[in-house]
Amino acid sequence: MENSRRFSDQIRDAVNASGMSRYALCKAIGLNQGAMSRFMSGKGGMSLENLDRLAELLGLSIVTKPNDEGSE
């Protein structure tokens, strides 16, 4: 997995690049600021429901990469 980054790290990068404060993000998606802080520090996870809300707010989508192993 050369040059692979964990999905959670990509989400954290998107939050940091959003230009929105964490407070504003939390208010917009109804997330406790402590939960956001734990997620951003890598000390906690986030529910799929909250990830869905965050992705929608930030306009995120998942893009799959081609498999380099040549599977069909």
C-alpha cells in the first residue's frame, strides 16, 4: 500500500482544510465538541451518522483507486 493514507486521516485533513472552525462544524452537524476533539487528535472515532453529516457539509465523496495488483 504505497502512498496510502488512512481514511480517518483524510477526513481530518478535509476538516482542517475546510476553512470552518471546529465549533462551527460541530454546530452544523450536531456533534459534541469533545467528540470532534477526540476524533481530530486520533483518540476517538466518529459514528457513521456523524461522518455522513460531516461529509455532506464539506462536500466530500469517496473515490476508489484502481487495484494495482491486476485483479479482474
